[in-house]
Amino acid sequence: RTPVEIDQLEALLTLRPPQRILDLPCGQGRHAIELARRGYDVTGADLSPYLLEVAEERRRARGVRVRWLSADMRRPIAGETFDVVLDLFTSLGYFADEADDRKVVRAAASMLVPGGRFVLEVINGERVMTRFQEQEWFTVGQASVVERRSLDRPARRMVVERTVTRPNEEDVSLHALRLYARRDVDELLRAAGFGRVDLYGDWSGEPVAPESLRVLAVATMPP
């Protein structure tokens, strides 16, 4: 999946190595490592020591060069600038205070060179709210996953209780996610100072629509 996503990202942004790319938050590093394999100058930043350790193990296994940083994505990385900042796989919206989401976007904008681009991918809140499901069951490998959800429509906030059952093991987690529709994403990015915002419904560059699973935004700083 990851190589295909990076193929599409390169095509969508017309990327060429060795542009400087920040993956924020980088999680286990799957996008950062694939970009580094293709010759980009990649920095991955995350607040989780555990995820950074996993990312480093994966980087060593692939034999590529990535710089990992422990960082809070609400704050700019001092003295750093990038051609592209990535915020992928619905990493935005988990903070309790919506002001923190705005801080994330402003921090990304402040680290971009003139004409630099910020790529933000979130689940399509418009689709979630119009097709809301209180419960969903699916499998991931040998794991069975059940999600029970509640929705606060005025606050655009969904609470999810996730139960993951594996052989001889069960894990229950709870998280809340702020939902962003395409108009919300556009307003959020323009308020942070981006001059141009292009919205897509998937990595292939199809226009975003109410039924799109995701909103993929490419926001460009003024030259």
C-alpha cells in the first residue's frame, strides 16, 4: 500500500528528489522510509518515543537515511524549513481543544519555504455525519475489530470505543476525533496563511465529493 500511496503523492505534487520533506507525525515511519528510499531528504517527527523506536528499527532494516525527531506537532521545529510537510492518515482532530488543530496547521505553514506545500489527509467528516454507523465490525489479519461510536453533531466530534480481539488477547481503547468536512479543511488552511488550497477525494487526484472517504488537501504557501 505505501509504495502506491507515495507513487500517487509524487504524481499529485510533481515531487522530485532531493526535496526536503517533513512527515508530521511520522508514526512508525512507513511514509518517511519509502520517501527516503526514493532519494528525498526526509525528517520524521513524532511525540511518541515508542513509535520513533519502531520507526528507527524499520529504517535500519531498509538501509535508508531518515532523521527522527521527538516533537509536538503543535510547535514549529526551531530553525527548520521544508519544501513539503505531510500530515497524513487522519492524524489531525484528536486534540480536545480545536485551537490545537489550528496550532498544528500554523506550525506547518511556518516551516515551509515560499511556495512550499502542506499535504493534509483527514477522514471526510461530511460522509461520516451523513452515513453515521453506531457500530462496525471488521478483521485485520488475525484480529477481529469492533468499533462502537457516538456522534456529537454540533461539536463535529465522534467518540470511538475500539475492541481488538486476537488469539488469547483482547485490547479496548477509546478515542475522540473532530470531524472535518471539505469546507472546514479549506477554511482551516486559508486561516493559517496558505494562498492556494486544492482539495481531492483520494490520492489519485479525483475531486472531493460528499461520498469521498477522505479529504486530501494540498495547501501552497505564497511565493
